[in-house]
Amino acid sequence: MRGGVRGPGVSNLPAELTSFVGRRQELREVKRLLTTTRLLTLTGTGGAGKTRLALRAAAEMSRGFPDGTWLVSLASIRNPLLVTQAVFSALGVHDLSAGLSLSSLTQYLAGKHLLLVLDNCEHLLDACAVLVATLTRSCPDVTVLATGRQALGVAGEVRMVVPPMSLPGDKDEISVQQLLGSDAVWLLRERAAAVVPGFTVDAGNAGAVLDLCRRLDGIPLALELAAVRLGSLSLDQLNQGLASELSILGAGDRGAEYRQQTLEATIGWSYGLLSEQERLLWARLSVFAGGFEQDAVIEVCSGPGVPASRIADLLGALTEKSILQRQLVGSSARYWLLDTLRQYGQQRLRELGEETTTLKRHLGWIGVLAKSIGAWDDRQVEAFARIADERDNVWAALDFCSREPDEVAAAAGAAHDMMTFWACRGPFSDVRRVLTSLAETAPQRSLARAWLLWVAAVMAHRENDYRACAALCDASRQIGTELRDVELAAWSLLVGAIPLWADGDLTGARQRLESALMLAEAMQVEHVELDARSTLCGVLAAAGELDRAIELGEQAIAMSMRLGELWVRGFALNYLGQATWLRGDRPRGEALAREAATCKYALDDRNGLAIVLETLAWMAAELGQHQRAAHLLGAAERVRHETSQTLIELFRTQHEKSQSVAVQGLGHKSFEAAFARGRAMTISEAATFAVEDRQLPKPVPAAGTGPHTGLTRRELEIARLVADDLTNKEIAARLFLSQRTVDTHVTNILNKLGLGSRVQLSRWIADTTG
Amino acid sequence: MSGPGQGTAAAGAADHPASASLFIVERRLPMINEYQLAVLQAALTAAACRFSSRGDGVRYLRSIFVARQERLLSLFVAETPEAVRAVNEAALIPFASIESAIELPGPAEP
């Protein structure tokens, strides 16, 4: 999802994987309360179905929130300081802000009318309470629906307890009809029918069904875990097994604590019925945060007791038993554990004495993913998309490193490899804080410390905090020099040149960059050489040394094309475009800058895209295309707003010059109107407008025209291209996306609309758009 | 003068038990504006109130912003640095360091 979408039906709510059963009264009440309060908290024991109820209510109320309904899943977050980031991430916004994420979030949400579903708040109660209090105070049209085992305790909060599912009355004689009137029985029947086709509740099994539902106290998760066992056990066997497992609970007060114990005992019973391999896998899977794919499971969980060749079957078996949730994404499946089941797995893993080993393997797997980013090759777009999917796992791995000083070198290696990703996607301030903190745990004169400080310096540069950037680079360079690590020294010189450039010291910046380039050439450190040539091109273009700038820019692009990477190429094209333009070849200069925008958009590098849009605005202004210049300045502002960025100081002079020329050409009023039109573009519209020399795109009709669709604007756009008979590969090329991203979108579209094929989707588009 | 870590003379700190100490939390906030400072202050206050209202032994006194250095220094009275850390994390405001501090009181007011 690329931020900035507006229109009914905008959301990131997941498709429902199983039917929503019962809860009519509760659903009605949640919806009623949401019309009267801006903060509703659903409380209840684990497994009570709070999340499911919240999601259903949010989906049904989405029309009332023009800026969308957004699920913020907090289950995998352990660090309270990452809560704000989780919200940004759910909103599909890359947080590229400098400094305080909380205020950036309130500013982003201030004018928006949307619903946030904060799910699983219990372990971050204080942080969630402060977040919600801040949002309700600063963002008058934001409504929050929170779920947790306890209320947040914030002024204005309305609380609603989600009870277990309704059970038949206490009478001994209950008719089948009465039984089916209970939500608990209805849920059991639905889930049982999924594993035993034709399963129904009749006079023959009514007693056993009643016993089972009462025994499990109507707790939805417990009922689900039991029902799926009907594929191999009879109702009587289920009742006997559970009776023995739950007997230790006695007949106490059936309050929240009792229900929690019932759930835990049911989970324990379900665990006991698994094979040894399934049990072991469940425990090991608990190290993942925010889901996982099969390849990751093989990397992290296979080994003694769980052969790699059995992983696929075991994942299938755990899914069938409702231990794992699965969603198809393109051609692959993504799995996750519900939080309650993940916590149970973590306990078992600790008991097995495998926690540290498995977390180390998880860290190793993240290291491998990071290496694919650090390769700077033609898989860069796919590698970025993959690591973006594993964002929660990356934070979990870094969190592990912060607790295990021996792993700081691994953290530094991964951070070094991930620099380009973080430089594009942020969150700058959180990455910088976490890496600086990790650096404190490393030995003073170690490469690990130096690399962590260097990546932190890159983040500081992105935050416009040049003083810190310079200090961090000096520290890393000093260590690099002492330890004679040429790559580190060269990178530190390179990044350390940026603050000088920003300060107008072009000579100083040039000297550092030349030194970095010389070191890189001598030691054949290709990535430094590439970036140094590109950045030198920019500095020399600013200094008016155009021939040398052009020579370096062309060398950088040639190198980049040989490697296949896009990140530096985008900047090199931008600087080369400026130099070429300044030397007088304006058509080529502009063509190069447009190509730069294509690279930045393909990588979803919004920081870079905003820079290139500014270059194109400057060119348009110089050409006297004042309208286009104003549109582009507005579009750049939109990109910055969507990512909470401020204008990069390095480019302020250029920005002010472009604006001044466009205002002079158009007059204030017309400039403001054209700027506003540019600012109203989505990021993809802005990129298209910048790259293709055409008029402003017509506004895409809001998603959800006609019946409620739940499709985002991007999904609707892709759905239309599917209807135009384009393949996913063709759509990817058209929209500057990776094929994998398009695969994911198409799967989500089909899931959301409940369709089974592209043909059906084409028909649906024809029907809804006439 | 208070002894190290006692801070009993701090305004607002005197009503805390003798086991409470003064802590200073430092953060760098480049380019922060007034709006952001107001959000930060409200979040710190809200978080500290939650903790102190349930008797968690921590109290937020005040913050001082040194604009030229882009540094914010926040004073807390607490029984442990962990409590100060927890309040700052709950406030969703990152920090650079938490150090115990000594207060040197000025002359008594007339």
C-alpha cells in the first residue's frame, strides 16, 4: 500500500479466512458504541474473539471513515518505542521523519477521518494509552477501537467486555433447535463441518456437543482447536480427552481467570495430541514476529527433530489443526501464529532449552535476507519487497542482539547490508536510535561498533541532522583507520562529505569524496566507488565543474547498470541530469532526471523520489513551464507529507528558486492552484506525471464505487489492468512494481472480493464500472 | 546541598520518600518545533501520571530545552532508573541517556 489514499473502503483489514459466526448482539453493540465515542476498548480473556469482532465491526463501518480503517497489530511488538512505527507501517506510510515520530504521526493524522484498530494492546498498555490519549487530543476525526485483556484507562474511553460465545441454557433437556441458537454450538458446527463434510448437530450427538461447548466455556479459540480434531476423533473421545485435561481446574468461579485457564488447558491438550515433530515445530516457530514463509521456516526451524524435507507437510498439518493461520500471497503462502498460541510456543521452546539457539538461527536468516539487499544487484526491487514484508522479524532480530552482546557483530553486518533499504524506507530515527544503542554494547575499537555508527550516520543525514552525521562518521572513520579497514574508512569519508556539502563547503566535500573514491578504486570496493562517483557528480555539478561531473555521472551509471542496482543509479541520473542541463543539453538533462524518477519509484524510495521531483520542477521552471513546475513542487510536497519528511536542506536553494520562478510566471493565485493540484496526486500519479510528459492524470474513481469493495486505490488500479487482459508481469512493468508485488495485490483483490479467477475479476470490473 | 542521588531539595521532589533520587534524561531533538515540544511534554506528563497514580514511584518534574544545542533535559524523581526508563518508553519518546543527578538548590525565596 502506498500512502495517501482516500476514499470509502480504503483499508488494510485482512480478508476473513474463515466464516464469521454469531456475535450479532455484540457486533451491533460495538457498531453502536463506535458512533458515540472516539475510543472503544474491547476487553476479554485470550481467545475470546476480540480481534475477530473488532475487525468485523471495522469492516462493516468502513464507509463512515473516508480515510480508511486500519489494523495495527501489536502482538509482535515488544519495544514500546516501536508502537508509533507500527501505526505508520499499518497505514502504509514510510516514516521518513526526523526526530519525534509521535508528533509526526499526529501531524499526519490531524486532518484525517479514519478508524484505527489497535489490536493486542495488553503487553504495551502504557504506551498504547499515551498514544491514544495523544491522538484523541490532536486528531479530532480519528477513532480508535482497541483490543486487549484490560482497558487502557484513558479519559473518554468506553469499555466493552467481549464475553465467551453464548451457550445453551443450564437445563438438561435442550432441543437441537435451541442448541443451534447458541453461538458456541454454531461455531463448533461450522468448524467441524470444514473437517468432517456433512457434520451437523442432531438428536444423536446433541448431548456430546452440549458437553463440549460447556466444557470449553464457549471460548471461540478453544472451540476452534477442538472442532478441527473431529477429523480424527469422535465427539466422545474429544470430551473424554478434554475432561481429563480440564479436571485440574475444578469447579471454581467461572470468571475471566477460570476461562483463561480453560483456554490454556485446551491449548495444552491440543499440543499433546500433536506428533513430536509438530510440537517441536510449533515451539520453534514462536521466534518469528509478524509471520513467516516456508523458506524461512526451513532456514530457522529445520534440524534435529524436524527434517527440512518434512517442513511443508508439517506446516500444512499445523494449519489444518488451526495452530497456524495461512494466507496465500501470490504463489506463496504466509503463515502466522495467533498471539496466544505464539506465547504458548515460546514457553515450550524455553522448556526445551532451544530458545537462544533458535533465536540465533532467526538472526542468521535475517542476515541472509539482509545480504540480498547488500548485494546491490538486479534483485534489489524484490529484495526490498521481501525485507519490507519481514520488517517485524528484522526488529525482533535486532532486539535479540541487544540482549545478547555476543551477537552485536551479526547485527552490525545486517545493518551494513540493509543501509540502502533503510535509507529509502526509514524509519530513520528508530533505526538510528536502535543502532546507536547497539553500538554502545560493542567493544570501543571494534568494526561492529564502527559499522553501526556509520549506518546511524546515514540515517542522521536523512534526518537533516548533519552535525550528528559528521560526528558519527568521524567516530566510525577513526575506528576504520585504526583497524585498517579500507571499506569502512572509505564509506565514512563518503558519508562524512555530505554535511560539508550541506554547509556549502564544496571544496571540503570534494576532497573527502575524492579520497573515498581513491581508496575504493585501490581496494576495488565497488559499492563505495559507485556511490562516490555519483555523489561527486552532484557536488561538482553544484560547483560548476560540469565536464568532470558528467564524466563521473556516466561512469556511475555504467557501473550501476553492470551491477543491476537502482538505488545509486537514481541519484546518479539525477545529478547527471542536472550537470547535462547546466551544460546546455536540456532535453537530455530532463530525460535523465525522468529516468531517475523511474528508478526511485521502482524502488519505492520516496526520499529519493521527492529529490528528483524537485529537480524536474527546477527544470520545468527554467523552461518556462510554470504550470508543470508548480504541479511538480506540489507533488514533491505530497511525497514529503506522506512520509513525514522535511525538505532536505541540501536542496533548499534549488527549491526556493523553482518556486520563485513559477510564482513569477503564474502569479500567486494560479501558482497556489497548480501547486494544490500537484499536492493532491497520489505518489504513483506523481511519478507517472513526472516521468511521462502528459497532462495531470484524471482522478481515479474512489475505490468502493458501487458496492463496498474494501479495495485500495492501488488494488482497484491493478484490477482494472487485469480486466484489460494484462499479465502480472506487464502490470508490474506498467506500474514500476515488482512482479511479486503485483502477485500479492492480485491475490489480495481476489480474496477481498471473494473471487476465484481473473476472468471473474474482469467481469466484476465490467459490472461495477459499467 | 543534597548528597548524590538524593535530590531532596528539588521543587516537587521533597514529598517523595528518602529512597527516591533525581534523574536527568537527555535527548537530542534536532529541528524540533514548538508543536513537537508540546506533544512531547503532553506525552511525558500523561505517562508519568499513569505511573505515579498507581504508586510506581516515579514523578516527572520538568524539562529544559537548550535550543542551540538541540538538547532536551527532563528531570524525574524516582526510586530506580528503570522506572524512569519505563515512563519515557511509555511516552513513546526516545532518549539518549538516563543519569542520576544532584541538585544544587538556589537561595531560598524571600
